[in-house]
Amino acid sequence: MIKRGKMLLFGLFALALIVGNAQNPILKKGEPNFLYIADPAAEVYNGKVYLYCSHDVDTAINYSTMQDYVVLETEDMVTWKNHGVVLKPREFSWAHGQMNAPDVAYKDGWYYFYFPFNKTHIGVAKSRHPEGPWQEAVTDKITSIFDPTVFVDDDGQAYIYGNDAKIDIGDKGKHIMGALLKDNMIELDGEWQRLSEETVNEAVHCFKRNGKYYFMGRKGWRTAYWMADSPLPNEKYADFMGFITKTQKDAPTHMSAIEFNKQWYFFYQRGDVNDGTFFRRSACFEKMSFFEDGRIKPIEYTLDEGVVLNEPVTPIK
């Protein structure tokens, strides 16, 4: 009996290792309730990770069919609960058009869901729970920017970021932009401010670590990042630190980063799995680590063993 018990325990341990390595893509075609999910915005609430994603329909041949949002939830980074489509902004009378990358922020008992409509108009829904149900928090756009992300600092001050790749704000070009949010989380408190000297294509994300502020964005076909001593550096631009991913052409690089249970994670999307395409993407994640001076170590993309890639595969060089 002891030997059999040991064998069973070893078997369960081995299974746990296999499952623990089972990550990418997070949702796999053939599993129940599978959806193509993209633009993953990860947040940590109540000891869990919530992933807020845009949704690519099965028949997508461009991004014009993006019109609703999906939420995933996990307690261990292994088993994910798929809440499915939780927000359909087109049910609001004022929201219409293409709805790409979202983000969610929490303040004073409310979760605020920031979503674009007509590509660059930013609408807001709110809920008492991180997965919803969601109700409209506004009756029109609160501002215009591309790929919004919202960051709430340790002092409770909220900031909204994005880029002006699809809309002209301030200086000509495509730059990281930032602005203050009022305490109500649905109004800007001042003008947009340019934060980067370098241009970006899309996908701005902000996080804080050890008193430093990090800004990520797609530059070309790679994820680049910047660092600053404040969330809205106004004496000089944020410092360009270089690239942390290889070239990716199967889908635009769109990312977020979180710390969960003392481990940092990098979330992104790819189109070369799940019979996907450039317009039918799947969310993935990798562990993320740092050099002693705070720089981010290069990130390698991984897949589960047995995951079938699309044919032909666009190589990641």
C-alpha cells in the first residue's frame, strides 16, 4: 500500500509538472467555449489574475468585426476560467464601429472598463466585480487616443496612456502619450502629454516596479520599452531602453505585464496557432524577469508541446 501510495503521489506530481508547463496559447482550439482573444490586458484583483481581451471572430479577415470583449480568470496561472464575452458596447446607444484593445482599472469600489469604439474614441463601462456584469459609466467618449491603458499609482492617482498613431494629438508622429484622470475615473484632468522621443506604432502599457515607471509599446514588429522616474515625465522624455522581444509578424505585438505571487509575467498575442491568422489571434504569456539595474531581460516565446502551428508558419526571427 505504501509503495502504491508513493507511485500515485509521484504520478500526481508528474501530472502537475505537465499541467504547470501547459500555457500557450491560453485558450486552445477544440476546448469548450474556445474563442480567439487578443490585446490581453492583465490585472491582479483579489488574489487572482484577470485577463481582459478583445475578440476576433472566427471568420475575421480584418479588424472591422471586433465589437465585444472577453474576460479570463485564474488563481494559479495554470487553470483559466473563461467567462466568455462579458461586454458588448454596441448595446450602448453611443458606441459603435471597430472596438480594439481594452484595459480595466480599479478605484473606490468600482472596476472601470476602458474600451475604444470607432478605433480611437474611448468609452467606459463599470462594475462592482472584476468580471462584470458591466454597465455604462458614460454616455459618450471621454477622450480620443489609440490603444488606451489606465494605471492607478500607489497614491490613488490614475493616469491614462495610449498613442496617437491613428489620431493627431500634439506633435506630429506616433508617440507614447499620457494624461491625468480625475478621481471619478471618467474625465481627463488636463491635456495629453507626449512621453517618448521615439515613435511607436501601437499598444502602450504602463507598470511600476521598485519606484520606476515602465512604458511598453510596439515599435516596428517588436516590443520596446521605456523607463522614467515619474508617471508623467515632463522635464524630459522617458528613457528608451530598447527591445525585449524578437520580430513577430504573425500578429502585431500587443502586450501587458503584471506581478503575481512574486513572479512577473508578460502577456502578448500571436496568430500562428489555433488555425489563426493575423486577424484571428490567441493570447499567450511568458515569465518576465529583470536585471539588477531594473532593465527587462529579453523574452522568449514558447508553446506547449503538441500545439500545432499553422501552415505555412511565419518564422519569428
